[in-house]
Amino acid sequence: MLLVALIVVAIVGVGIGVWGMIAKPRGVRMPVLDLPESVRDALPEIAGPPILIESDPPGATIESTAGTLGATPWAGNNPFLTDTELTLKLAGYQSKKVKLQGAKEARIVVTLKKATR
């Protein structure tokens, strides 16, 4: 009976640890189980490489097929594994489409043109 209880505790502990690795917010390191810091530091990060998206003028909404990413200037981790088309939109200006390479570090600077009437 004790052996069964130990096996159940081990399975639940591993399940919680795997869930912690899958469900953690991007860019935030959370301990998985109670591993030593040296082992945790050796685990790969789930978050992608850093990206910076700027526009002139600032304040443009950044949209992708996955939804709205935020507004310029925007800095964070590249959430895309494959190449993705982003659209920058700002009232009174023409929308601009740009390509973001998936899983790569990037700095994108876009100059928006005033909309014609």
C-alpha cells in the first residue's frame, strides 16, 4: 500500500512539474518542482527571443492573425515560431504590413504615411 501511495505521489508531482513548464507565462521563470537553481538555469526558456517594434509616429496598434500584440513602441519576446505578417494601424495614417521572422530576434522600425482623403 505504501508503494502505491509513493507511486501516486511521484506521478502527481511530475504532472504538476510538466504543467508548470507548459502553462507558465512567457518570459517568466517559475521553479519546476523543487529543482536546484543550477538545474533550473540549464532548462530552456519557453519565451522567444527579444523583439522591438517602433513606429513614427508612435502609438500604432500592432495586429497579427493571432490577435493584437500591443501598441508601438512595443518590446517583448517574439511569440511566433514561424514567419508572421504584422499590420501597424494608426488613425489618420495608412496601415503598413511588415514581416516578422519567427523565433528570431528583431527590431522593426516603420514610418507611417498620412492617409489621403
